[in-house]
Amino acid sequence: MFPEYDVIVVGAGHAGCEAAAAAANMGSKVLLVTMNMQTIAQMSCNPAMGGIGKGQIVREIDAMGGYSGIVSDKSMIQFRMLNKSKGPAMWSPRTQNDRMVFATTWREMLEQTPNLDFWQDMVKGLIVSRGTIEGIVTGMGQEIRAKAVVLTNGTFLNGVIHVGEKQFGGGRMGEKGATGITEQLVEHGFESDRLKTGTPPRIDGRSLDYSKMEIQDGDEEIVGFSYADVNRIQPKEQRHCWITYTSEQVHDMLRTGFDKSPMYQGRIQGSGPRYCPSIEDKINRFADKDRHQLFVEPEGWNTVEIYVNGFSTSLPEEVQYNALRLVPGFENCKFFRPGYAIEYDYFPPTQLQFTLETKLIKNLFFAGQINGTTGYEEAACQGLIAGINAHQNVQGKDPFVLKRNDAYIGVLIDDLINKGTDEPYRMFTSRAEFRTLMRQDNADLRLTEISYGMGLASEERMQRLNQKKEAVTGLKKLLAELPVEPAEINTFLENKGISTIKERQKVQKLLLRPDITLEEMILALPSLQEKLGGFKKEDLEQVEIQIKYDTYIEKEKEMVQKMSAMEDLKIPDNFNYEKLQALSTEARQKLTRIRPHTLGQASRISGVNPSDVQILLVYMGR
């Protein structure tokens, strides 16, 4: 009934969809197996993509030919560029999305992808022979063979849902969990553990009084995520979001349910996400705060369903209901369903290679929440990398690894493998030490050519990148030579409260002033409108960033070169750390378990301190 596939992807969440699309687009014959064809790419939690640190990841996925950026753009109901008041290294795009359009668009794109088949069933086991994956076994007993398998099980592995004192099996509300895989992997020597995540109640928007909330509009200029889909249909209007706040009254009401809270009564063993805590966790950890912000987010164009961002909870339903009704604007709210927590199995990611292939079973890859991450974007980028490397393995090609100075994706995977995680891992700009080099605006300049060389990014993307490079190079040269006379610009400078010039200056030198933007200069000076009016806005912005932040960019490039020296010092795979008694006990244990490939990687392992690195450096020098 089934042919042998090159790659089988288990799970059709954000990681699974990107993995299947990448491997198929590179030429592998792929089967995507999901428990429910109707929930492909479902937004299980908030209906949004991107945000601080996460928006950069979506742009990187898009630059490499992944689908998340295009799907997000096509399903957006609001767009905002976050952190615009800060430097461009911090700018982070975010879309509010129509949940149903998002999932439908993903499925349509997958169905139009050559080399990709679908099968609906649970996967209950893996076929492993002599340390190599050979396929899967489904709930209906089908054995399906493949040269590589990517597991993207999300929260489904032995998932348990908690609402107050009630608990029941499930990978998502209304969907059963998956059993069998964890137990089999443990038999093969894998270490597993438990994590938990949560989601807020969903509310009938018709029952809310928005006049009591602060309105939150989208940006006038919609940038979006995708570099390729420049002719995408942008919304003619955007939907509002709103902001409201909890109060001491709300907190007191929530506290009445703490004695029935699964978190405080010990029924939940797994760690929850530090940076997206439940409301009960927030009022407990931040007892000095008398209110917490809630974001009131619509779920789509044609639905009244509302997502209450910031009110994630697993307290009893009546406590959730009574507390939320004390929030301004929610006095008469009606629930669609309560919030809940879900506890699930994950596998500490120190058990993986940088390709996301497992160390114990060849050609078996893990991606997404199975690795201890949280968030659609974190899952999607892991799926992309796992799908690429599953294809590369099957075809006998070189592995593909992004370094910390290449992409936020590289930072995420490097963090997971070197440091592991005992709580759901979430990306932030602060995790990336080279964020001036890895901005959201230049992901295509960093990654598209590499991806094109592997056969993933399309010819069209490469042509567009070359056009951008030519435009940026030409524009920089033009701005370095283009003079501006004092009589032409001084009125503009005076109006901005900036010191005037006494002799002609090149545009490039004027742009070094922090209070001047290229866009403002073009609007104010007719001579610039004439010479620069034909350039795209994204090219003008790219050149301005490169000019203004040139010193910082060069400093980071120097840091990268210094770091590269450590990365070039290879450590043999069979190196015996136990014979180096000068190393700390923790360092010997961690190095033996993780087996870093380079001294640079060893230096980033949690528990390996600088003196341990110096000892290794001296020994390797000998």
C-alpha cells in the first residue's frame, strides 16, 4: 500500500509542516503523518506570529524558502513592527492572524507541494534496526518504511490536560494524546522528562465592552514577513486589538482557587514557561504588582472568538469565570471554553546533533516542542532545519548547520544542544550576541544564497536577492558621492532643531546624524527626490542602516572572527575527558555527555567554566 519514502514527518504542527515542505521542495519523497487532517498547522495558542526575537526567526525561515512568512502575511489581520523606538537590531515584526485562514493557507500550500503525500493516523512506534531508523508503525498497524524520520509531536506525547482538579489525557483540548513513542525511545537509551504549557480562556467577543479598554491599532505601513511574496494581498483595513488590566480584586478572586490549582497542589510536575507564565503564577511571583496587562486579541476576520493574552490559567472553570468578570470590559463576558494547562513528554535536546539528528539513532530527527521549546516560530525553524538535514542525509550530502553569527535559528539550536533546557525555551533578541549582524531586515542577505545553493530557495528568490544587492551597492555609492548644499538643507535642519551646515556635505555624512532619516531628507529636498525616487523603500532602509550602524557592525564582525578561532579548534569525537583530572567534575561529565565538536562549542556548554576551556586549550595545543 505504501512505497518506501525518503522522509516521514510525524506531526503536522508548525515544525512538521516546515520539515515536510523543506524536504519535499529539495526533492525527497515525503510522507506527512498527522492524527487529524483538519488540524494541520493549527494555532493551538495565540493567533499571532512573530514578536521580539521571534519575528527575526520567521524572516529567516522565509529567506531560506520556508512557508511560515508567506502564510502569516496572507492570513494577517493586523501588522506591527515592535521596538521601532529602539535601534534596528531590535526591530521585530509581528502579525495578528486569522486562525482559520492561517491553517487553511498552510494546508493549501502543502497540498500544492510536489513530492509530498499525507496520511491520517496516530504513530505508535518506530522501526529501528541496528541503530538506524527504518520507518514507523501507525495506530492501525501499518508499517511504513523510510530512510529518515522527523518527530514533531508537539504536546501530544503522553499529554495530560489539567483544569482545576480535573485531569484527562489529550494533546490539545478535544484531541487525544499519543502513546508508545516515549516508552520505545527510553528503551533505546533516550532520556525523557516532562514540561507544561498553558492557554487562556476563549471569550465571546459580543459580550465585551471595548469602550473600557485601550485600543491597539496596527502600523500604517505593513511590512510583513516574506521577502518573496511582494505582491501578496495586504488587508485593506486592519482589525483592532485592545488592552485592559487585572486588579487586586481579580487577584483576590484567583487566589480563592489556589487550593484546587494543579500547579500548587503538585499534580503538575513539569516546568512551565518562565517568560509566558500563567496568571496564577504571575500574581504569586510578582506579589508587589497590583495589576497585570491583558491583550484582547481577535481570532480572525469572521469570528467573534477572542483570545485573552496574559490570562493563561489552569484554575477551576468557575474561578476563571468569576475573576475574568472583574476585569474592565469583561463584566458580562461569556466563555467559549476555559483555559487549561497541558503536561507532556519532551527529550532534553543535549541528545541531538546540530543537524537535529539524534545521537543514538541514525536518521531520526527531533523538532519543536519535543526538544523543549515553546512557540510556533521556535518550532517552525527547527522543523525547517530537520527537514533540510533529513533530505541531506538521505541524499548523502553534507549536513547543514547555522552558526550563532549566521542566524537566530543558529542561536536557538546552539543553546538547546550546548545548554539543554529544563523549562520551555523561548527566543529573545537578548539571547543573540551578534544581533546587530542578524537583523530582521537582512535575513535574505544572510541566508537566501546559502539556501539556494542547497536547492531549497527558488530561482525567483535568488533573482530578487541579486536585484537587492545591486540596488544597495549602487545606492551606497551614490550617497557617498551626492552633495547637498547648505542653502538646500539648512531650513530642514533648523525645523528639526539640529545644527546647520556651513559648507556642502555628502548625503552619507549627513545620515550619520542620529536625528535624520533618509526618508525625511528625500521628502524635504527636491534634488534627492529626483535622484533617489526610483529606489525601493526596503533598499533605502537597508542602506541607511548600513551607513548609520557601520561602526557597530564592524565591531561585531571582529568579534565573530575572534570566536571563529575557537570554532576552528576541533575536538576528536573519541576524546577521553576523564583523563583530564584538572577539569572540574561537572565539566568532565557535561563534556562526555554532549561531546562537543569544537572548543568554541565546549565553551558554551552550561557548567563548563573559562578555566576548563583554558585547560582544554593547553591540552589541545600539545
